[in-house]
Amino acid sequence: MRASRYLIATQKETPNDAVVISHQLMLRAGMIRRLSSGLYTWLPTGLRVLRKVERIVREEMDRAGALEVLMPVVQPAELWEESGRWQQYGPELLRIQDRHDNPFCLGPTHEEVITDLIRTEVSSYKQLPANFYQIQTKFRDEIRPRFGVMRAREFTMKDAYSFHLNADSLQETYDVMHDAYCRIFDRIGLDYRPVLADTGSIGGSHSHEFHVLAQSGEDDIAFSTVSRYAANVELAEAVAPAGERPAPSKEMAELHTPGQKTIAALEEAYGIAANSSVKTLIVLGETEEEGAEAPLVALVLRGDHDLNELKAEKLSGVASPLQFAPEARIAAELGCGIGSLGPVGMKIDVIVDRAAAHLADFVCGANKDDYHLTGVNWERDVAIARVEDLRNVVAGDVSPDGQGVIEIKRGIEVGHIFQLGNKYSKAMNATVLDENGKEQVMVMGCYGIGVSRVVAAAIEQNYDDAGIIWPEAIAPFQLAIVPINMQKSEAVTQKCEHIYEALTAKGIDVLLMDEPKARLGAMLADAELMGIPHRIVVGDRGLESGKIEYKGRRDSENSEFSADQIVEILLSKIAH
Amino acid sequence: MRASRYLIATQKETPNDAVVISHQLMLRAGMIRRLSSGLYTWLPTGLRVLRKVERIVREEMDRAGALEVLMPVVQPAELWEESGRWQQYGPELLRIQDRHDNPFCLGPTHEEVITDLIRTEVSSYKQLPANFYQIQTKFRDEIRPRFGVMRAREFTMKDAYSFHLNADSLQETYDVMHDAYCRIFDRIGLDYRPVLADTGSIGGSHSHEFHVLAQSGEDDIAFSTVSRYAANVELAEAVAPAGERPAPSKEMAELHTPGQKTIAALEEAYGIAANSSVKTLIVLGETEEEGAEAPLVALVLRGDHDLNELKAEKLSGVASPLQFAPEARIAAELGCGIGSLGPVGMKIDVIVDRAAAHLADFVCGANKDDYHLTGVNWERDVAIARVEDLRNVVAGDVSPDGQGVIEIKRGIEVGHIFQLGNKYSKAMNATVLDENGKEQVMVMGCYGIGVSRVVAAAIEQNYDDAGIIWPEAIAPFQLAIVPINMQKSEAVTQKCEHIYEALTAKGIDVLLMDEPKARLGAMLADAELMGIPHRIVVGDRGLESGKIEYKGRRDSENSEFSADQIVEILLSKIAH
């Protein structure tokens, strides 16, 4: 592409309304423009990236055996009534009426439409498994669209739906799709993790989210430094520390700690390390009969660990949702303030976290205001009736799969695969005849990739002060040719045109910055802002000494290469 | 693609609700399924065709220098208010409200959005001309969607918009786009015509429609048998017959024709050929002052020709819209019934059609009930004051460009290019600074192709009793391999797999019909119904004698080719 026939549309100023870096850089690099809240036009540079992502997704879906279809954006309400979602779905589902006042919606997802199609087209188990995908425009009427295309109202999504006779067949396709997703994000060149996800109220089934690791992510992801284990921090299992609990080496003693009510205060005042003390939290337990007062339950964690409320409220005997006990009730029933609680002599049920249960010679509250106990040991000083996983994992924990230790980073969700079971097929009566001629409700999986969001996520992970740094596979252009005084120098023109033609013929996406009167500095800044992975500068002075200047987008310094061999050198550097 | 991993979804029965052949065949060939009125899901076979059309369109738009962008489906009302179309556009514009009750619409077209973008991004004449296109989902809430994807509510369209400093620049881009459209429809392999179109109320500027010629078309297209001239019949100029008007050879005489009031009656009763008589129609002229009665005007055409009302009402002196004079007024002012009118002695203004003006020795009414005149000649018997083009062209007329003669066929509009002028740019104040630093309103062109409609139109032009006959460039598959007893014969399996792998490796789209238990007749019928251009049958009996059966989709008979050389033979027949 020649810049003189292109719309570069870069901007120097950071737009006021853009908060995250990808949104800022997509506007500044001339990739998108805002039409209205949550609605964006993709300019040529942005669309080139989007299409490259689409192509990789399409190739891998085809390879995985999924068949491409295209379903309408506008969907009839009657199908959503059938599945029950017409009532359940919130105002993100934009409901509309056509000229005859018939109700429709703009599709935020297509489970109903595909299930309706498949129940008509597929009648025998012999036609299963079946897997269909589309790359298509979706609409979700977000209450507060933000972060550019990261959370837009209209966006491009790849959604796939698979249909099966049974759960084993679903698991097979699920595994194939899991691998396809890994190939997609590998090929795009992203640092990502397939993350075990909560299956929520649908329950029971398998689900993975695919997260691109980036500071601006909205989720905390815990993953192994060694293996492929990864999970949302809230869901990651905190395993017991390795080895046996150390043997007691100190005697239990009372310590007078007037006014000291927190782990931090104890550390500051007495040099007691947080990881050798425990904290005791009092929550409500399950009531045995309706109307009765809930009993209290004590949760004991290591001083440096945080309670994971999701884990706690899933435990038997603990009220769900989790509720902390009122201070007044604690004082009345346990006889001290919340800063002086401890397991020794505790009159209510105690649940101890795995890490806290592994401590020896620890410090805890004495259940008496202004006193703590030191040198406390389980079994010897206090019985330990129940040990559970109560806490959030932290960096350095042993990975739950036993391989490596946990690291935690923020992640942007770009994909989600999900074993739906028969939620939709049952509601919509999507059945096939099995080997015995008996009707069976099909089992379903669904598999999404936020194609436009991938573009933003790739930027969140790859940028510097000068702009975007594209992974080569999705760069809008792979090479920028920057001429100095192209209009005045026949030699520069010839050289640039030669390189441009030679590389374009090899299928490389080249941007020849041939705009008359463009300043060198501005061209270099544009090429960097746009994140073009390779760049050469062609000028008379260099050509006179047979040299052309080269810089990779991640290089800190320029290199010089032979002008005569530049085409071969570039071909060796650039994927084609 | 292996049929065992594909969704063929063919149907034997012609669906009740499908009227036109393309709709019937798209359903029967498993290309589309109806979701709701005017809303269709594209199944894998249909989508393969749609994507091939898209690719050709995209390649030619890129070649023409247009830049691809992607604008939202959902558009804010405020832009449509600015252009004035929020009020003007009928209920085809589906108006919706988001969760905050802000008004939006589903885009039937994108003039407003692109004009808004360009007025922001383009500020100098140096950035012009600029030409942007997208291939995108459109919505028009048709009152009566019909003919499947031919007139659907949601459809895929390629729309392009160009921006210019002046009309000359627009004309240049318009010509480039005209040629690109010809290349697109040539490459797809359609019999089409670029047709001069009415520019309607926008006026003045150039416009062409691209019509695929097919019986089921909704428009009559007149085109030259020799040159590229083509126009809507209503707009095609009817030129004067070649040569001089013949000299008179008969005397004018009165003929008593009791009760004969039509050209057909004269022909039947007296053997007077329609093309040697004239008919005289009385219409209202323009009133000179308001409230005054309109004068009468006589229009004279050859007996076998039809009045073109659009042409007549555009003439000075004729009322627009055209109104025929009441019979009572004709009788009162002209002294005879409408079956006996003629130019000789006519007391009102007479306008003569070019073909009628070329007659000698013709027959006409005598302006006296039950009498006609024969042997009438212009100039000698009756003055001829004004000659105009008044009639519809007919097959056999000389083409207006002087090359060949006119032929008339029905056409399906699949493309439209249009010089918009400043309609949108003026209303929305889209200006640039010219060479002198003066603000100039940009001049615009727009260019559409109904991508999904092209698929249907291609079928309307290419089918037979067995099904679709795809042009090779857009066929869902280029070759069908039909095995006989694949499951039982190792030789058949090996041969089929070999051919499949060899041709797929060359980029040819092959459908290997490998479904266990599929009957030969059903496979052959599917391959024909789906319109696959090439087909081979591989069976043990043929292989034993070293032969494979081949049939092109348009061939009437099977051929036999060497089994050993079949790959080379197919490569020579199939585009790759």
C-alpha cells in the first residue's frame, strides 16, 4: 500500500475520553473512530488487523472441523421466549419492533437460533457430532460502554456451537476446541492462559476462559510458572504447603498486647511475622431451622493470607452468601473484641485454612482483650477438627497440579469455551433418534472469541511510549519503507519502488510512505505509532555508501544493511 | 471437504413458500434457511458461495484503489436528522431505541456515517479523491420481504462512497468504479449489462444500474446486440429510423371504416399493417396561467409503437404528470371519437414521434367518425411542426449509439453506481480547503453491490430441471467425487482419497461424497442440485477397465477418462 493512496489518520494528541492504553492507541494510530457510545467505525488500518485475526480464527475453526455458517443479527423474540431468555436477559438484550410491531432483538449471542436450526436439520445420531461457527456482528446494549472496542456495544465475535448425543462426545469436541483456541492465540502471538472458570449456576460442566495477560485486565489470573495450570484467582485452589507440619519447639505463653488489634500492628510492635501468626474471622453459619438464629463459625487463616469468600460460602455449615458476624454479637458470645480472637479455647465451630493448619509455634489472639498467645501449636494446645481451603492463592504458592509455583497477573478475557449440557436443547426440544430409535435431547457446547476485543488485548500486551508493537501475524503492515526526499531523488525513488514491488510480490504487507512533503520525523513517528514491526529508511546519503537503515519495532538501535542485498535481508526477517 | 463431516442439507421437495427459482433452489440445495420473514441463515454451502462473491468484490475494490472500512450496523438518529432523511425515509428504515431511550436505526445504507467520518478526517483537497468501501450487513424493513435473499430484510451489501473536490474528479472515479463493476461481474461469470438509469429527483448526475439478465427480473432492459449500450426500457432513447423518409407514392384518399376504432381492427378488416399507420393520442398540455383550463396536445405514434409516458411528460408544452384528455372534451373540441383521430387538419398542437415522422403513404384517422385517410404523407398532406422521441423502444430498433439493434430482456438489479453530487456533503457541511485555502463542499459518489442478491441472481441465470448450474468462480465446490461402495472397496477408497488429496492440495474445492450408505442416485442428484460444475464417479467396475466416469454440469452425456491420468485431466478442466 502506498501512503499517498491510503488513510493513515494518526493523531498526536491522546484523546480525552480514552482511559485504557489500547483505546488511546487505536484512536491515535488511526485504527478506529467513535460513531456513538460503544459504536466504532474501523478505519483501514484497524480493519487490516481485525481481518488478520479473523483469518487465523477461521483457519483454525476449519481445521478443528467446525462448519462456517452465517446467522442474522436480528432475531425473532419467539425463539427467546422458548428458551426463557426473553424474560431472563437484562437490558443488554436490545429488544426492537419491526414495522408490523413484531418483537425482535439484536443478537448478543446465537444459542436460540442455532438450536432452532439444528433441531430442524439434524434428526439422527448419525449426523452427530456437529459443530457450527460464525464470525459475525453482535450487539449488547452495555449500560456503560467503555475502553473502546474492549467493551463496545456492537462488536465482532466468533461464536461456535456443538451438538452431541452424549457428554463423552461433547468432551471430545470440547478438547478439540480447547486446542484450536490455543493454536489461535499462539499464532496471533499473545501471552495468554486457558483459565479454569466458574460454571456458575449452570453447574457441573467444564468451562475455560482464555485470558490475555496484561496489566489493564479486569480479572486476576493465577497460573503456574511451569505447567499450563491457570485459574481465576477466586477459583484457584490453595493447596497445603509441602511436607509435614513442623514439630512444636516453643512453649505456649500469654503476651500482653494492649491496644494491638491487627496482624500489622503485632508485626510492628513485637516483630511477629504475619506468616507466623493466624487471624480468626467470625461468620454466620447455616441455621438449622427456619427463623432460628444462625450459629457463629470461626475461620482461621494465616496472618498474611486473605479469605476467599466464594470458597468459604460453598462450605457446609457456612451461610451463603457469606455474612460476617456483628461485632456486638462476637463480644457478647465470645467475650472479646474482634482484634483478640483466636482458636485456643474457642467455644464455636472452627474451620482452619490449610496453610494456617501447617503452622507451628504461631501467634494468635487469646480470646481476651489486649492479650495474644505465642508459641501455639495445633493438637498440643488446641484441637484441629476441620481443615479446608479458605483463602486466595498468592504468588509463590505451590501450583495445585504440583508443578511449579503460582504467579498472578491480570488478564483480559478474549475467549470462553463452555459445556452447556442440555440447557437450550431441552427448553427448545432439540432431539435426535439414537441407535435404538429413541429420542434423545442433544448435549451442547458453545465456544466464543471476542474477535474485535482480541485486537485491543494484543495492544494492551504490546506497546511502548512510541505506540503499538504488533505481533507480526496481525500487524496492519509488516514493513514501512520511509524515503528521504523521495520527490527529489531519482535514486531513492527507484530503490524504494524496487523494494516495495519485490516484497509485495512475495505477499508481504508493505507501507510505502510516499506522501509528498511528509517530514522524516513524522513518518518515523507514524510507523512506530502504528506498530509496524519492521522499518527501513532510504536516503541519498545512505545509498551513496551502499547502506540502508533498518530498525525492528522492538529494537533500541538502528542497524545498517547493504542496499544491494536489502530485499533478501528483509525476506529473511519478515514472515511470508 | 468430506460429506461425512459436512452439512449437505439438500431437500427433494420444492418448498411451498418459494416462488422464484433461485429461492426454491437455495432452499433445496441446502444453502439457506428461513429464520423469520426476510431473515435467512446461510448454511455452509450457501456461505461458501457468498464468500467467493465477497472475495471477488473485495479484490476488485482494492484494485480500484478503494480502501476497506467497517461501519456499525446501528447508527445514531442525529446523523439522519442532519441529512434530513430521518423524516424522509419510509418505514423501511427500522428506527429503534437503546436502553437509555436514545434513537438509533439499523443502517439500510451509510451515506450519513461515512460523510460524518470524512468531514472529520479529511480537511484538505490534497487528501482527495478518497474512496471507501465496506462489505457489511444491512437492514431494510421491507413491507413484504420476498424471493428469499433476493429481497430480504437483512442482507450483505458492498457499499462504497467517494469524495472529490469537483465533478471531474468524481467522473474519473466513477469511470474506474464502472470498470471495476464490469470486472466483478465478468469474473463471477454472469451475463449482465451496465444500464443507464434514471437519476430521479436528485437529478443531473450520472447513474448506472448493473443488471443480471434473467427471466425473473423485475425490470425490462434494452440493450444493443453489438455494443455495450443498455438502458432501462423506459429510459432508452428511440432514435429515428435510418435514412431519409421515403418519397410519397400514393395519393391521399378517404376510406369509410364504419365502427373500426383501433389499429388492430384496421389491420384485421382492411389488411392495413400497424407499422404503416399512425395513432393519435390526446393529452393535456401545460396551462399558461394558474386556474386556466389546460390546452389539448396531440401525440402521434406509429401504430405498432407504445407511448412512453415518462418521455412525453418531460416535453415542454405537455402537462406533468401525464394526463389523457377526457373523451367528452375530445368529442366537443375535435369533433370526433378517439378512434378516428389523425394529424391531418388537427386543430391543436401536434407532436410526432420520430418513427411516425419517418412514414410515407401512411393511414390515420380522418378526424371524422367512421372515416380514415390512406396514402397520407407528411409535408405534402399535413405539416409536421414538432418531432420528438415519444415511444418505448422495441426489439429490432436501431441502438441509440448507432451500433447494432436493440434487444430486450428482463434484468435483476445487482449493482448501482451513482453520482450523488453534494446532496449529503452540503446538508452535513462536509468541506475541504481548496488550493486557495477556500472552503469547498465535497462532491460525492456512491457505489453499491447487493452481494447476497448476486448469489440469487446467478442462480436465476444458471439452472436446469436438476438444479443449480454454478459459474465455476463462485461454485461452493468445483468437483464432486462420487464413490460407488466406498466402504466395501479398498480400490475405490484409495482412488477417491488420492484424487481428493491431489486436487485439494492444488487449492481446488472438492466435495468427497464419503457418507456411508449413501445411494449412488441420491449422491448424483445432490451434486447436480448443488450445481457442482464437475463430477466424477469412481467404482470398481470402471477401475477394473481403468476408467473413471466424468460429467460436466452442463454436459448432456457422461465421458470416460483414464483412471491413471484422472488427476491431470481434472486439473486441465478445473480453474485453480
